[in-house]
Amino acid sequence: MQNDAHKKYKGYQFETVGHSQGALLAHLLSDRSKNGYLFNPAYKKEQLRENEYVIRSSGDLVSKLSVPRKYLNAILYPSWSKEHYITIPAKTSNPIKEHEINILDRLDPERKIGRGAGFGKIPLKGYTININL
């Protein structure tokens, strides 16, 4: 499906977004995307790309398992760690609540995440990812 979209919309830049297990799929597909946004991603020992941004809650157990590997990526890609790995402080001690997508409500609405795709603000089911221009 992604290949069909790239063929149909030649010259367009794509953004890949996924949550939890869907973040693994987003990771697999982000190699041809301008940015890949992985929310509370599940862990499969993946090597992260320079165009990927992990956003997770500090109280989420699913994505917590990936912290050591992702910090290794930070050593390999020093510029990656500061902007590409965003941890949102937990508000509850409930790991299920902290795994939900609504943790994005806690992000600073003025924070810019991603490499500039030239589209400005992108709505995402009630959330906005501010793209650097």
C-alpha cells in the first residue's frame, strides 16, 4: 500500500505515524518517509533511523523495555538523543493509562518535532505535530 502511494503521489513527502505495535510498523515503513513518529513503541531490538522520533511516557512499560537500545542509538547518533527521544513524565502509576495515546495531551503544544517537511502543522486525530520549517 505504501509503495502504491509513493507511485501515485510522486514528489510528495510522507510522514509515518504509529502507536505501540503500530509504531513497529511505522518503523518498518519509515525508511521512505520524511519523518517517522513512534508513540509508546513496542520493542523488537530495532535500530532506529535518523528520521524517527520516539515519544513515550516514563510510566509506559511497553516502551520502557526499549530504553537501553535506544540510548545505544543515542551514542551512535549523538544528535539523535536530544531531539529524537522524547519522554513525557508520567501522571499516574497505572502503566495501562500511561500507554494510551492521549499522553500526547501532555506535550507542549509549541514544541516542534520532526525534520521540516514544509507542511507546517499536521493534524493527527486531535493532536498536532509541529513540523520544523
